[in-house]
Amino acid sequence: MIKHIPVMTDEVIKFLNCKPDGIYVDGTLGGGGHTAQILDASAPTGRVIGIDWDEDAIKAARTELKDYSQRLTIVRENFANIKEIMDSLTIKGVDGILLDLGVSSYHLESQERGFSFRFDSPLDMRMDRRQGESAYDIVNKYSCGQLEDIIRKFGEERWAKKIAKAITERRRHGPIATTKELSDLVSSAIPKRFHPTDIHPATKTFQAIRIAVNDELNNLKKAIDDCVDLLFPGGRIAIISFHSLEDRIVKISFRRIEKGCTCPDDFPRCVCGKKPRLSIVTKKPVTPSLQEISKNPRARSAKLRVGERL
Ligand SMILES: C[S@@+](CC[C@H](N)C(=O)[O-])C[C@H]1O[C@@H](n2cnc3c(N)ncnc32)[C@H](O)[C@@H]1O
């Protein structure tokens, strides 16, 4: 059985300041590693709402966390709908929220979910398999321009144009149906001498398509504002990101909410009336220790940012 090792658990628990009667949200329940720590830190009466949109993650977490069922509510939903989720549970505010973004080891190690080029599997990449569009649809139906845009923006891939062209040309002979077909195609579109030495040549393209399939950046943008709204004064939001696009969104959103006022800089005084709602606790992102990275290499790109509701 694959085990997802949660990252920076000590740091998350320290920054969330869990208290015994608090209510917490883990917006990315996954295998339940962080949730178990939050439940322990908020024992005996603290409550956690654990959200995940992936059926497999929910099943794994239910088994893993069965001893906590009295204090844990599990919801299969998109964390971008956190306000509606809390409304449906008649919860008006919470003391802490964690988002540990991206895919889990369950996704990456699954042979049939299509997240990894290490296996030859159908192109899927949906974390929530109730959702309509999969990687297959994007790869086989989007125009060359749309594909180039996705691969450049979400993969920060300099060879985006060539890769998009190779995909659309190859499609003329029939659909691209598997991760192997796509990764071979991407590798052959990038000139050999420019192949990266530290990662697979298809890494950035796979990341880009996964982000597009799951609308990851828009979900994050929406969730941050709604999470801050839900926090009680003194409550904290902790977000762990795994690539620069996510981290940039967290950084910019936190700064905007901390500033409050949205008037142009050259206005002599504020006319928008918006007040600061957040104080940034981590002036710089917190990163895992070398010891943690040596035990769990997946942690190496993790960045944790924390804000406190005013
Ligand atoms: C990195 S894993 C979290 C691992 C978890 N912290 C643990 O300790 O096991 C991210 C999880 O978030 C879920 N996820 C990602 N985006 C989501 C979204 N918008 N809504 C709900 N769940 C999401 C994924 O399905 C995945 O299970």
C-alpha cells in the first residue's frame, strides 16, 4: 500500500496554534497525515473538517482516521467551495485552515490515473473523476495555440510552441491516448541537446496539463479569499505549495489581503474603504529541513506560508 508522507508537519502544527476546543479545516485531506496531527494537537474536543475531491483519498483517509471519527467530518468537495461547505455544516467560522496543495503520492504512484510518465496509462489526470474534462480531452481537442499557452504558462516550458505543434501534427494520425505516447512525443519535440539533465523532458508539460485539467490555480485564488473570510480573529491559514506558480499566488494574495486598501498608489488617501484583514506571519516562506528532505525527497520543493486573521 502506498503511503503519502505529509510534509513539514511540525511546522504546520506550530503555526496553526491548535487549541483543544478549536475548529479546523484541512482543505486537502489526502491520506489524512496532517489531519491526524491537527486532531492530536486539538484533543480532546477539537474538531476537523477534512475536504478532498478525490474518492480514493477519501477512502484512504476514512480508514486511516477511523479512531477520530467523533471529531472528524469528511467532505468530498472542491476546497474552492469552502464557503458553501461550511454553510451546509452550519459552521460560521474556524480557528485554522490548512491547504497542502497539488497531487499526493497516491496519485503519482497510481498506474491507472495517468499523472505520471513512469507508467503507461490512459491520459486522465483528473483528481476528481466526477469532473468532465480529462488530460485526454485537452491533449486531443484543444487548438495548437491553446496547448502552447497552457504548456508555456502552467509548465513554464520554453519549448511550448514546438511541443504544441508536435501534439497537433501527431493527432492527425489518431488520438494520443496514453501517458507514454505523450511523454515520447514531448521528448522528441525538444532537441536532444536541450533535454534537461535533472528531470524527465516531459515533466513540465505533464505539470502544465495537470494544472489545466484540475483548474488548480483558479481554485487556489478563489479559496484564499474565502478561507480568510471564514477565519475567526486570531485564526490562521497555512498553505504549502510545490511550485513557483502556486507560491506566487499565495504570496501576492496574502500581501493584497494584508494591505486591504485597493486604491491606486498615487491617491492621496483611501477612498475604497477596504481594511487589512490578514497579518502575514511568515515574512519569507518556510522550507523543510535538510533532514526532512533526505527522508522524503518529495518535500524538497515545498514552501509554507502562514497568515493570521486580524
Ligand atoms: C498533497 S495531497 C495532501 C496530503 C495530505 N496533507 C496528507 O497529509 O496526506 C493534496 C490532496 O489535495 C487534494 N486536492 C487538490 N486540490 C483540491 C481541491 N481543489 N479541492 C479538494 N481537494 C483537492 C488532492 O486530491 C490530494 O488528495
